[in-house]
Amino acid sequence: MATITSLGVGSGLDLNGLVDQLRNAERQKLIPITQQKNQQQTKISAFGRLQSALSRFQESVVALDDAKLFSSQKSTSSSDAVRVTTSADATAGYYDINVTQLARAGSIASNSVAMETVLAEVDATLTLDFGATYQDGVLQPSVEPLSSYSITISAGSTLATIRDQINADQNAGVSASIVNDGTGYRLALNSKDTGAVASVTGFSGVAGLSADDATYRAGTDAALQMNGISITSANNRVEGAIQGVSLDLTATGKSSVVIERDTEALKEAIQNFVSGYNELKSTLGRLTLATGDRDTAGDLVGDNTVRSIEGRLRRDLLTSVEDSELGVLSQLGLALDLRGRLGLDETKLDALIASEPDALSGFFAGTTKQGGLAGRLTGAMDELLGDKGPIQGAIENAEKRMARLDDRFIRSEAMIERTVSRYRTQFAQLDVMLGQMNSMSMYLTQQFDALSAQTVRKR
């Protein structure tokens, strides 16, 4: 009898369909494992959202933990001719500035020569002269240079190789280029720095190359008057004229510059602190929402880690600050409402910012690392968000549970496949048996039919 190679061939039954139904029934055992994995993944994602909210709040806290914020200055200029940058030790005041001259770099060019002409038959020394002299604002071209610098020029040098040798010397004080004037080529030298002292005024020493005085443009110092005081600077960034202030000169003309305490930056930092905490509170509320329905409840409802974090932050927020004129948030116009969110009395805060910035600095930044409220909260955030903190610990525990569930899923799946394989083997045996019975039935039927036919003929 032929071997049956496909289930149901021998019996005529849909045994493959039956095996599939049994497999699906067995795989129902995997559903609880998958659900538990999904729950752990949901918990990991929820802790990730909590980490993000804490990190954003931490940024606002760190900003208030800097004492410089409470004494920072801001500047305004009435025109683009003067751009102002302030540092923490800037001196407040009002300044009338009149820029009469910008700092400029000096330049000079050589006589016109052919590009391929050898200008130094033998080794030569190129001497660069520096230092433009002015008297009562008038250039004195006949005055001796203030300094000189020498560069060795190799024998056989052309205009291009002289340019390259100058640019290869980092201390030359000039940058060299070649200009085509329409009839020949010139070596053009430009001072690297602005100002009269750094200005290139001429050069000599190479027989085939000379300075063209008609191309000389002397470098100049910046000149300005500030509240009637004359000031000069070798470059267009003027440092030290006003304590803690840098003036960038971009054009000649008059400007009014105001340096004042940056109360807006301080208020914005406190507002960011309030909004950061309220955003964190909203995130905690969504994650721990209790509805009695698993599908609508928060992903971390009833979680002990979240409860401990919430309690820690509330305690650090409400504990009074020692060694500070302002002890508690309510003295700043900040208070927790019934929902646990921070409210802000801007009128009260504005008055404190205007009159008691040092007291605000003592309250938030303190005099020691964690002496102020911001320092205390920064320490708490570092612990909560650290690699060994409770959030990271909760995430790692959930990941370990997921790994165990993955192993359990794989083992269960392998067991199901073994069970299905056993079913398939048993059904194959049944199929063979039924096939044999069907064949025997057909054979007996044929024999009975033959006997009946013989009986009929004898009659």
C-alpha cells in the first residue's frame, strides 16, 4: 500500500485544518505572557516620559542656581553703529557715544611686473616696515617706521613664490596676494591686524620689487568719544572703556548706550521654574490617574517609585531656606494651589525683583552648593535622574522582567510546537489507518459485487 504523504489523503478528512485549530488553541497560552510584556514596556515608556519632564524642570532649576543671574546686566544701543556685549560685572549707566573713525588695516602694493620674471637672482632679505604715525589726526608719511620684520627670499623667486614665502611665515604680520592691474602683476600686502601700529607702511630688499607709494593706505585706530571722553582703539572691539562692557564699532555716527540690570531675564527664569514644575506636576497627574479602569488609568498608577519622587519634590519645595531673608516660596508670590500646582503673583514678584535682587539670590542660589532652594532641588534632581536613582532602577527592573518574559515566551512557544508536532504524528497514523480501512472496504465491496453477479448468471 502506498505511503500517505499529506494529511487527509487516506481518510478524506480535513486533518490539516484540525491541526491548525489545535495550534491556535495552544497559542492562547501565550496571550497572558504578551500582555505582561506589554505592561512592562508601557511602564518603561511611562518612566521615560517622567524622566523627560524631570529633566526639563531641572533645566529651569539650574538656571536659578547661578548667582550671576541675579546681578546680570543688559544693554541697549540706539543704533547699529555700536553693538554692546555685557558681562556679569558690567557697570550700569547711560553713555553717549560718537564714533568718528573706525579701525582699519594698512595695505601697500608693489610695482607692476611680469608673473614669470625672476625678482631675486640670489637669496635676499625682504624687510617689512610697520607703524603709521599720525599727528593731530594727520598721517606723517616721512616718519621712520615703528618696527620692521625680515623674511628670507630664496634665489630664483618669482612674484608667486615671494607671495608664498610671505604667507608661510606666521609672524610676518601681513597677508600677501597677487593683483592683475591690466598691464602686469603686483604683490599686494595687507596688515593682518587693524590699527596704526600694526599697519604695514612699506617693504624693501628684493632688487626686482619695490613699493608703489601711490598704493599706500595707512592703517588707522578707531576713534570715539564717550560722554565727552576721547578714546582710541587699535581694533573695532573696544574693551574696558566701560567696566564689563565690550563695544563693537561697525560704523561712524552717534549712539546712546544704556547698561541696566536685566530684570526681565530674572523674571523669565522664575516663570520658567513655575511652568517647569507645573508641567512636571501635570505629567505626574496623567501617569498616576486612578479611574478604576485599566484602559483609562495612568500607566504608573499606584507605583511606589512615583509616589516617593512626588513626595521628595514637594518636601524640598516647601521646606524653608535657611540663612536667607526670604524663607519660603509664599514670600515671593509663589504658592501651591489645591491641585498641587504653583501659582505666581507677578505684582509681588516684580516688586522683589526691583528692590531685593540680593534676597532673591540668597533664596534660590544660596551661599553654598545646596544652600538655596535651587541648589537643594538640583541635588534632588541629580539623585532622581542619576544612573543609580529610583527611575533608572525601576526601568532596569522592568527590563529584567521583560527579559524573563521573553525567555518564558520562547519556551512556551517551543512546547506548543512540540505538542502540535505530536498531534500531527497521531493524525498521520490515524490517516494511514483510515486509508487502510477504506481500501479494505472497497476490496470487500468489489468481492461481494462479483459474487452477486455470478449468482445471477447461474439462475
